[in-house]
Amino acid sequence: MISKKIQQNTSGQVNVPRVGIGYDIHQLAAGRKLVLGGVRIPSAKGLLGHSDADVLLHAICDALFGALALGDIGQHFPDTDNAYKNISSLKLLKKVQESVHENGYSIGNIDSVIILETPKLAPYIEPMRKKIATTLHIDSSKISIKATTNERIGCIGRQEGCAAFATVFLFPKATSL
């Protein structure tokens, strides 16, 4: 469990809607699995990192932590801790989801984009949405995942890496949308 709780504002209220953004990037490397949104994608290269290096889930975790003002994924799951070596990022996302609920919030929606030259991700978007929804205990209609290339520009365009951005909206549990 993540022990940090959000601090009350000066008026003593914590239950206000919150927005967070997240970003992650990892290098592509031969001999690694390509996992995005918890889904294994056939590819000659995978993402290099301490965990499974799932940039989409890492960006979503950072967005959720940001919305709660609880820092970032590296503070909670450091790459210096062997407990997280090769761990599925779905397990990390589950722990972050528990923190969201412990702090009195529910996820309103998640909007995200993956930036990768190849392979094409369209066939994997729906399975990603379902895995993330199941892990977060929310309906997949609350999750948007888009994929784009970097138009062969920069490190992503040269197929050296993959990046993802995510934005989340949290609302107090007592509030319904």
C-alpha cells in the first residue's frame, strides 16, 4: 500500500475534483517484450526498463499520482528496488488505484496517447482499454487510448523509443457524474 495521503487544503477540504497529467518514455531494445497497456504486442523490439517498461501504464500512474499531489511513479516504485524488477505495470497500476480510493476519489476518465513508429497499435487499443478498466475497476468507456507516430522525427521517429502521455480526472467519491 502507498502510505501517503493527500493533505487537506487550508479550509480543511480534500474533496474537490482533481486533474493530473503523466508522461513516460523508454528506449526500444532487441530481446525485450513490447508491453503497452498491459497487452503483449508482437514486435522485434521491446521497451527497456526496470519493470516491464509499459510507458502507457506508467504515464497513467503518474497522472493519478499527480492528481492526488503524491509525487511520481519513481518515488513510489523506485528502479533501485528489486521488488519491482520485471514487474507487470498492471500490478503497479493496481496499487495506485488503491491509493486513489483510500484518498476518497474515483476516476472520472483517462485520456491518453502512445507515440510509436511501429508496429501499428490499432488492433491492440481495445484489449488495452479492457485490461486497464479491469485493473482500475472502472468501465472501459472511461478510458481513451490513442496512438500516433512521431512522423519519423527524433528518437521516436528513428524507432529508438516509445512515449506516452495521460490525463486523468478524479472526482470525490461522494459526488456522482
